Amino acid sequence: MVDADELRQDVALANRIAHQQGLVSAFGHISARLGDSDRFLIPTRSSPALADARRLLVMDTDGSLLEGDGEPNTEFWIHARIYAARADVGAVAHVHAPACVTLGQIGQSLLVLHNAGASFADGVPLFARVGLIRSRELGDQVAARLGQGRAMLLRGHGANLADRDVRSVAVLACFLEEAAALQLRALAAVCGDTSRLTPYSAEEAAHVRGQNQAPRPMRRAWEYYSSLVQH
Ligand SMILES: [Zn+2]
């Protein structure tokens, strides 16, 4: 169990990782639930590159701002309503990742073509409605589309990820963009002919997912991504 200060540091770092990895630019945000409560930490309304552990806001699943100075990001409803719907979720990422946007635009669902992509073997649904998620109702619609999954695409917009903690959700956001980018590259190599691709079977994906989701590789991935923003 991480303490509150460490969690704040991790949330700020996760946001800066998303920026360093090109998953976001001026917009996007990663949040983390406070313990088992209905409250979560989320950056103020500015680029994730500027996320500051000391200035994170505390909000709740009803969208109330409880602590902190500053304005919340207007799409906080994505986070609030996913936490409300999923007691198992400890962190949420909302990114505007370019390969994810492209994949959603060409009507392709994510295929498991490489090891990190196996993390998404349960499927990555597409939320087809365009525009920002700026209401409780839209937040609920997004949470419903995500269902029990860990990732979804938003058409023309980006992706949402939900997982047990903020370190894993940041790593998964990087993995999802990597998987989407590799899929686009593979599609280009076969001139869009998906019959020439050989996605992992459900059994293969489950096997590899167990390997790359184990604590040690996830710790190593977090160590790697965070080292890029700290130095
Ligand atoms: Zn957005």
C-alpha cells in the first residue's frame, strides 16, 4: 500500500510519462483513487507535462472538487464515473494517443500482434460518439462502454485505460499506443490485408499476458518510463 505522498508523486510522474511518450500534448490526464474511497487525485487543468504532485486536486465520483487549488480538467467525468462503476479500478488514464486515434478511425479493433499487446486480449471497445466527455451522463456512457475491460478507444479523440494502480495504468497506456502503432505498421506492410496478419490466439495471448503482467516486468517498465522523465 503506497502512502499519500508517494501516490501523489506517482500520479504526477504518470502524467509526465504520458507526455514524454507522446500519448498526450496539451490535453489528457491520469488519476488515482485514494485508498478504497470514492475520492481520487487528478491534475489541475493544464498539460500532463506540467503535473505537480503538490497541486493535485481531490475529487469524488459525483464530480465534486473536495481539496486543492485550481480548476479541474473538464473531462474529469471520465475518471469519476469509471471509479463509480468499477470498485476494482485504482487508476484511470485518458490520453489522446495518435495511433489509438488512427486505429479507431479506420474501424479496426485492436489485434494482439505482439507481447505487450496481449495485455488487451479481452478486447478494446470503441466509443463512437465524438466530442469531449464533459458531463456525468457521458461519463456514465463511457464507463458502460468500457465495461469490465481495461482499455477503450474514443473515436477521433483517444483512449481510456483503467487498472488496479497508477503505475500499471501508465505502463498500460504506453503498451496500448505501442500495440496500436505496431498494428498500423503491420497493416501498411500487408497493404491492409488483415488475412496476412497472424494475431495471437486467445490461448497464446493469455499465456503471454500472464508473463508481461507479472509484478517484475511491470516494475521494470515503470522504472524505464519514469527514468525518461526524471533525467
Ligand atoms: Zn480528451
